[in-house]
Amino acid sequence: MLVETLDRVLGSGTATGLTVAGRTDAGVHATGQVCHLDLPTDVWREISGSLLRRLARLLPGDVRVRAMTEVPGDFDARFSATFRRYEYRVTDAPYGAEPLRRHEILAWPKPLDVDALNAAAAGLVGEHDFAAYCRRKEHATTLREVTRLDWRRDPDGVLVATVQADAFCQAMVRSLVGAMLVAGDGRRPVEWPGSLLTRRERSSEVTVAPAHGLTLIAVGYPDDPTEYARRADLTRRLRLPTVEA
């Protein structure tokens, strides 16, 4: 949709190479998505001051470009990223999700214990092989480093899981949430989600949480622009699990 709208504003094929920081599963929201594209310098200088408003008039109501800036040519929205941060929202209110927020909050049918959720989350932090929680792709590693995973209950009663990692494999975040929720409502011990990390294949016991509760809220990059290329090169290297003899 963004490419088609840029073609309408700038002329077909003027903007090229659109790359996003990460592809989310269908139905997942994004308030912190980042992308890059290539524009001729003269076009950027001519239209940069008005492009944001012109896009706002033409894009559908559920898509917005909030800001844009010029970056060095070696910046890569995907490979220069140092982390992705998601939030997953759940309500355990007996009446379910508030109607105006039903598209961003999962209604859970059982009471949830925040302490149990955080105990389950603690066993998933760090660098692990998350094969039990990923849809495996050929020639792709399931080794990931989760640097943050915790739960809070907001004043409105909604439970929010924050999860951050260098990268995620397909359906990983929603699988982690699904495993933690059954620990949070008492149907599984809090050690159970972490115990699955010993497996080398996707676990059929893990239910993937629905997509609509998940939102990509932030993507991080090196503070020093001269580090963009080095970070991209590092990210492109395939990470392999440690093999012990």
C-alpha cells in the first residue's frame, strides 16, 4: 500500500527498494515499524517538506507515516536493527475486552496471576534455541537472544507483556505468550515454558496466541550512524547453536 501511494505522489518507480525492519504475522499491529527506501536526491529535496501530509491524505485510515528523515546510504531498516520490541495485551476481566479496544486486546477466559506470568517469563530470557516456539524455515536458525520479557498490569486492568530481542522467528512471540498464559492461569507450572527450550522441534503443546493482541512498538538502531553498515554485516551472518562434544 505504501509503495502504491508513493507511486501516486512521486510518479511510478521513483521510490525504490522499500525495506521494512521486520515482517509481522497477518493481523499483528505495528506502531513502531521502520522502513527505508531510495529516492533521487533532487526529488527528496523538493518534496521532503510536504510528503508527510500528502501521504496522510492518500493512505488508508489504518496506515500512517509518522516521520521521515534522510539516512546514510548504508542504513538498512532490517539488518541494521539492534532490537525489536513488542507488546501483547490481554484482559482477564470477566466481561471480556472493552468494545473499543477489542481489536488490540485478547480476552482470556480465566483469571491471570502477574507473578506467575513473570516467573514463567524469567525462564525464557537469554540466548536460547527457540525451536519449540518457532515455525522452522529451511536454512534458518532458531537461535535468538531475548533481552527482555516481563508482564505488568496497567491501571485499567489490562495485562501487558513486553518482549524484546535482537530478532524473532515466525510466530515466536505469540507462541511464547501462549505458553506463558497457561502458566499464568495455573494450568501449567511456571517452569513449563522454559522447559520447552530443550526441544529441537516445534512443540505441539504450545498454542499460538491470537495475532490481534500483539503490537510491534519499537525498533532500535546504533546511536552512531557510522555503525549502521557494521551492524548490518553482523546481522547477516548466520547464527548457529553451540555444539558440545
